[in-house]
Amino acid sequence: MEPLTALALSGNVLQFIDSAGKLIREARQICASVGGMTAGNRDAIAVYDDFRTAASGLAARPLHPRTADDAAVVSLAERCNELSDDLITGLKRLQSTNLGSKRDSLRVAWRAMRDKGELGELEKRLERYRQQLMTRIVFMMR
């Protein structure tokens, strides 16, 4: 075997071992958890739910906004609400239905690894909206 081929193969093997280790660690956390999900996911759901409640309060402004800033805040808050709902739904899909089941925990951990990019993208989008919403509110306070 050529040296470069051997190096590439060993790199692939190490990457596989690392991914398998992460999958097993996550499955163990899910299996040992009380609610069938990792503590990080449970905390994230609580934060997004609170943010969704706050955004709902902003979106519930009068139907006829007085200024363009009011309309922008309502629009941003509605979008934050939608993205928060999507994130919460995605995180709840990462909950084991058979508490203590190793097989179900492994299935959920696999889904978490697979959906990590999609959920991360939703988080980034929500963060951009949150920043824009905060900017609008600060400018309105002036």
C-alpha cells in the first residue's frame, strides 16, 4: 500500500472511531436521562420557549402599527416566533419515547447527529433575527 493511501485510510478510520464515540456518548446520555433527552436539549427547549413567549408579546401589538418601526418589530417578532417553533419541534424529535431503551436511545442519538446541521442553521437564523429585533427596539427607545 502506498504511503499516502495508508495515511488517508488511517485518517478515515480515526474519523469513524471519533464519530462512533460521539454517537455512543450521546446515546448513553439519552438512555440515562429522566425525560429521554439530553440536558442540553432540554435547556435549549426552555430557552426557546421563553423567547417564543416574549416574541409573541411583541407580535401581539395593535393591528395598525403607528410607525414603520412598529411594523418592523411586529414582523421580526412573528418570524422569531416561527423559528422558535421550528427549533422546539426539531429538538422534541430528539427525545426517546422508550425511556431506558438502549436501542431507542441509539436511534435518537443517530437522528441528533444527522439533524445537527439543520438545527444549527435554524439557531443561526433565529440569532440573526433576535439581534435585528434588539437593534430595532434600541433605536425605537431613542
